[in-house]
Amino acid sequence: MACAMQITRHSAFTGRVSAKATRSVAVRAASRPLWMPGADVPDHLTGELPGDYGFDPLNLGKDPQALRWYQQAELVHARTAMTGVAGILIPAILTKAGILNVPDWWEAGKVTVQRTGISLGALLAVQLVLTGFVEGKRWQDFRKPGSQAEPGSFLGFEGALQGSENGYPGGPFDPLGLSKESPEKTKDLKLKEIKNGRLAMLAFLGFVAQRVATGKGPIDNLLDH
């Protein structure tokens, strides 16, 4: 009898603790935006990284070093996609307006080779060397933050490579001085950048799909409607 009463009290106590813990988790989840309301957030996604909405179904970022690298990789791909999307849309719009006369984005490389006489292999080789050099410097800075700003690391131009943190070099890469804003403003700008970058990555996939499906670019498809 006494044992049964103890078990009952223990069950009621653990029930209250469980309910309290559940409420605590719910409050923490509600305090930050998630990719899906009520989604379970992996422990390694604490909301500190720009654009962290708790989405990592494969637990790719469980290792802290891997998470750092994936964050940097996404940032670079996002910036590349934004540049690419702008390079597709702006010339297409200006060509439609009669201001420019440039080929569609999927023919630009072929036209460049035809007009300049420089082979595609030569262009790819130059791009490989230049991009490899830049990526090598970025990898070294990732492994040892700030190392690429040390004297003697880049022919006397090291000062231009000193940034505030990995992925945000500042200096000549920040002509508007946005990285010198207040911490709150800088955090907001980082969030906007990664959001626009993710949108640009999806947009580029859409442009490729449009080309395969319709044989046209995004502006032509928009005007067809």
C-alpha cells in the first residue's frame, strides 16, 4: 500500500517535471523563427548563425568544424548565385529595352569564344588558376582566421585582406562601410544577405529549368505571360 502511494506520488512528480520541461522547450522554440512551426531543432543549431532556422534533417552540421565550413560554403555559393542571377537578369532587361545587345545567358560563353578567338579551354584554365588561388587563400584563412592579413602573406597587400571574421573581409570588399555598423545592424545585414543568397540559388535553378523546359530565359518567359 505504502509502496503504491510512493509510486503514485513519484509518477505525479515526474509528470509535472515532464510537463514543465515540455513547456520550457516550447518557449525556447517560440522565441526564434523556425523553418516549420513546432519543428524539432537539432542541438547544434542554437540560432547564433545568420539564417539559422533549425533546418538540418541530415545532421550534417553536428560536428562543429563541419558546421563552420558548411556555413562558409553556403555564404560563398549564395554570393556567387546573387552575382549570377544579376548577370542574367540585368543584361536581359537592358537588351529588351534596347539599351544593350547581348546574347542570352546560356549562349554568352560561346559568343565570347567566337568574338575573341580565345578558346574555351584557355578561359577555363585561367579561371581555374585564379579561382584556385582565391579559394586557397580562403581555406587558409578558414583554418587559421586572420592568417592572410599577417605581414608577408600576400606581397604587401595583406592589410586589404584583414576582415572582422571568416567570410566577411571588409576593406576594399566593403566600399560602403556596412561592416562598421552597430552589432545589431550588422546582424540584420548578415541575415538579409543569406536570405537573398538562398533565394538567388533557387532562382538560378529555376532559370536552368526554364531553359530546359521552354528554351527561353526568365524575362522572355515573364513577357509571355
